[in-house]
Amino acid sequence: MRLLPALALLLFASTASAQTSVPMADKRPLTLSNHGVDRIDEYYWLNDREDADVIAYLNAENAYTEEKTAHLADLRQTLYDEMVARIAQDDATAPYFDNGYWYYTRFEQGKEYPIYARKPGSLNADEEIILDVNPMAEGHSYFQIGGMDVSPDGKRLA
């Protein structure tokens, strides 16, 4: 409950300085048709993550936000530290049984990414690491594994 007033302050605080102007996305009308109905989306161009204009606009929004909330940096860090302190660093999902194996995902203390593992036949069996995402993520500012599936014979991971 202590987070609510701090979050409200973080979200609604403003500063008197007006160094950076508010970024405004360009309107680039595009007509989209679905099921015989036409609609105009003026901001559809923002869907293209690789477009230099989209990246420039997002950088401008980030710079504006950073400037307007700079006075909240200590509060932001305090909130972050408090939230991280409440997260179990060595958590695991509930195991589920599939095709002769117990599958689960776990995290280790001090590591940011999941370890996908399984145990053949019994939860008392030796663990088999299917995929440790931590070494794969090294050198990247962000890394994510999408969906994955084990082959029916249990020998391949897609």
C-alpha cells in the first residue's frame, strides 16, 4: 500500500521548466478495410519498429519524459528497489507432466533470465536443463525467448 501514493506522485508530477517541447506524432492517414468497413488510422505508421521516423519519435518522447520527471529519479530508484526486493530471486513455476517428463521453469539468485528444465518420470529424478537463457542473453540489453515446444520423442526443442 505504501507504493500507491508514490506511484501517484510519479505519474502526475510535473515541473515548472519547459525546456523540451511536447513531442507530437505526425498524422499520416491510412485507410484500412475490414469486413467491408473502412476506417482511417492516422497513426498506423507507428507500427513499423524499424522505421527511422518511429525511432526518432520514441526517442523524443523518452527525452521529454526523462526531462519532466528528472526530479523523481530518487523516488523511481526507491520504488524499483522496493519492487525488486519483493520478487523471489530463486522462484520456479509449478511443474507439469507431459509425455513422460515433468517440465518447469526456474530462476536462480542473481540471474535475470529463466532456466527451462525437466525431470524424467518423477520429480525426484535428476534435472535435465533444456535451455538456460542466461548465457544466451549475455551481451544484449534485452533478450526474450518466445514460445517453445519439445518434439514428441523428447530429443528436439523448437
